[in-house]
Amino acid sequence: KNKRAKSEPPGNKKDKEVQKAGGKLQSQAASFLMRLFYAARYARFDLLKAINALSSFVAFWDDMCDKRLYKLMSHVKSTLHYRQFGWIGDDEAHLAPHTYADADFAGCPRTLRSTSGIQINMEGPKSCFPLAARSVRQTCVSFSTPEAEIVSLNLAYRTLSLPALEIWDVVLPAGYKSVFHEDNSAAIQVIKTGKNPTMRHIGRTHGINIQFLHEFLGNPKPNHNIHVKYTDSEFMVADIHTKAFTSKDKWEHATMLCNVCDRTKFVDRVQYHKWYFGKEKDNLHNMILCELTARACKAADKGDLNLLDICNQEIRTRTRT
């Protein structure tokens, strides 16, 4: 008698019988989803999460997936007038790459795995241009929201921020600062301190090195270009890549944040960005000055004169601006 365990999705016997029979569109589902995905990753970032969620059910396709695919196609048809847009109104000195990382918690109903959402924009006081976005289901189950957020943060830094440094060093002027946005304060604290007593398993389950993130993101040297910044969930651009929305107002707000909306709302999006960037610019400036001052004090205590001179010079430069 064969006693090998079968990797069947959870559910009662009736659900398994339906899944075994498959939906009517199972044979064409992969083709439909890949056609949508080809267009979404270029010009409709708001569709990435829905496509990613359905793609994970290709091997377990049932009649409910048929209904979800039909609803997705209907949404695409009803929003053909939507456009993804960006604008650049600043010179190179006032532009900076902004990376947004977010995650849900146990969002997949079949596997209870979380979804990582990532988006990188080129932003400035008068600029906001989306460059790339990803919506990826995590490789294993996360046991807390901070753990899921750290996995998303690691994916964004490793696959988007680090590779992009090669081109930013050529296109942008020397001394540019890249901003990394995260909306979970517990995850930011783990990255900044490098201490992770409650998630020691994350190195084996997810393959994440906390010390690596601490060295390059949480405690960067003055010549490092990337700085981690807390961003409220209301302004998190990557939120749309992690979960579904049941509220129309929240959905429209999320799509506008990722620069996908009706052409008639383009002016509203530009004005909103101008208001938000002016508000956050002062907060970011003060935060960087506080970090530089703290590093200068540590350098003075340790007697590191070279680091102290670098920090003082950077503080004087930012104080003038």
C-alpha cells in the first residue's frame, strides 16, 4: 500500500472533488494570464496583484477561478480609458529614486503565504515617474507581519535597489540620495539595530541575512546612497501590490498612488504629489540631520577623526540647503 502523503490543497471533500474536475478555462488560463501580465508590467501596475493571485491557482483551477478570471477581464475592459503616467519637471540634482516595499499577512487562502509588493519611482518636487513594480507571493509562511515586511524589504533591496545603483551612478549627479520607504516600524527597528531575537528562524526559512540589511540599510555609512524612511500606510505606493480592496475610495486612492487613473484626474494626482512631497521633504531633511549628528557624536567618542570630518561636512552642506 502506498503511504506517501499527497500534496493536496486544504479544504473539505466536496472542494477537492471540484478542484479535481477543474474549471472550464483551465486549459487556457495560463495563456490568458500571461497575456495580461505582459501588458500589466509595462503599463498597468494596478493589475499585478490580481494576476499574481490567479497565477498561483493554475495547478488547482476550479469554477471559482473561472469567475475570478472573468471578473478580472471585465475590469480590464471597463478601465481601458485608464492610463499609467509619469512626469519629470526637475533637473538631475533634484531627482532621487524612491523604493516602496510592503507586504500583507497570510493573504493566500490556500497556502497562508504572504505577498510582497514592490515599486520604484523616480521622484522629485515636480517629478513622479514609475519605473518598475512587482507583486510576488513569498516562498514560505511568515509567522508575523514584521517578518513578512522584512521579506518584502529584502526582496525590494536585492532585486530593485541594488541593481539600479549601476545606472543611478551614471545618470544622477554625485551625492544623490535614494529613499527606501517602509510602513512597519518593527521591521525598521530590526534593520536599524541588527538585533532579531524573536525571528531567528528567518535566516533558514526565508534565507535572509539581517546583518546584511543592517549594514547597508539600517546603519549606512555617510557615503551610502540609500536611507530607510518610515512611511504611513496611507501613502504607501506598494500597498496595491499586496492585497485586494473592498472599498471603492481606498481602491481609487491606491491606484492613484501608483500613477494609474483616468486621464481627467491627472491634474489632481500632480497636485497631490506636490503637496505630499513638500510635506515629507522637511521631515526627511530633519531626519537625515539627526542621523548625521548622532554618527558624528559616536565618531567623536571613538576618536575617528576622518568619519567625524565627513559627518560635519555633510551637516554643513545640508544646513546651507
